[in-house]
Amino acid sequence: QVQLVESGGGLVQAGGSLRLSCAASGRTWSSYTMGWFRQAPGKDREFVAAIGWSGGSTYYADSVKGRFTISRDNAKNTVYLQMNSLKPEDTAVYYCAAARGPLSIITTAYDYWGQGTQVTVSS
């Protein structure tokens, strides 16, 4: 069992930055692929970024590539999403997720989810 708790969301102006954190618990957490997804009102949940268990492999959605960076610190049981050059279209609830399998952009590949944290970018 893995439990995930996101934090770090908030209100920021366009062009600003935020860093989201996802605190994980569970004996085998460090062996999981971790992902970030987001869901805007009235839209489906979409993939943002993912990182392999060792941190050596990462993958990003085209919409955030070059602006967002995913990282993990297995010693601290935490995954991060550094978000720079934020745009109003980045406004959404951001979710952290854990998968037993390899990197994936598909929501159904992830076994555990956090409760989400709101990110609002004003223009």
C-alpha cells in the first residue's frame, strides 16, 4: 500500500513558478514509477510528467516540456514537480500517482493517487 499527499499548490501570476511536492509512504514506495497528472474543470485528467524508480528516466507532456521538471528524493520519500513560466492554461488540480510498472502516460497504469492540489495561474 502506498499513500500519497500533495502540497505546494496555490495562486501565481503568469510567468511565475511553483514547486509541488508529493510525500509518499509505504515500504516499497521507492520502487514505483511516479507521475504527475492534472485536471482542469470540465476536462479529462491529463498526463504531465513521470519519473522512473531511480530517477534516471523522465518523460513529459509536450505542453510542459522545457518548463516543468520532475524529480524524486527516495531518501525523503518525496517527488517534486518544479513548474516555471506558468501559463493560465496550466490552471488545474494536480495529482501525484504511483505505478508498479514502467513509465506511462495513461491514468489506468497508476495504482495509487493523491488527493490533489490546486494550481491557479492568473493572467
